[in-house]
Amino acid sequence: MVIDLAGKTSIADAMVIASGRSSRQVGAMADHLMTKLKARGLDVTVEGMTTCDWVLLDAGDVVVHLFRPEVRAFYNLEKMWGGVAPAHLQDSSASVL
């Protein structure tokens, strides 16, 4: 999911939210994306690689959040930033901050 942040915040222009099926997959996705972004000359800061439940990649104008599905449903960033979560992540029993 891509959320346009124009007019909502000055931290970035866009936010990308994606899920992997496991911590290992989230970590692999983060490694691959970090390599691709750096190859394009972007300076990337990464947080969360120790557990890979939620990995944040900050590439300046774009911020990428990679989650395991249950962590994504718990934090529900889509709702916080005005997007709509994919149907398979919409769980009325999930807690929201």
C-alpha cells in the first residue's frame, strides 16, 4: 500500500506499507529493498532488523514499513495515516494504538 503524505506531514512525501509472511521474509525484503535503494544513490536508514517483526527503511522522501501480518494489524498504520488496510488485515479483534 502506498499512502500519499503530502499535506499530512513533512517527514516524507510517501509511505509504503507491506507485509511478509515471517520474520525471515521481512528481513529478506528489507535487505533486497535496501540494496536497490542504495544502488540508486539514496541514503537509507534502517531500523528493526534485529527482530524483523517491523522494519523501517527511511529513504528521505519515501518511508517504507515492512511488517509481519499480525504486527501490521496491531499497529494499523493505514488507519493512522488515512489509508485503508487490505481486507485480509482488517481484523476487528486487532488492537490499535
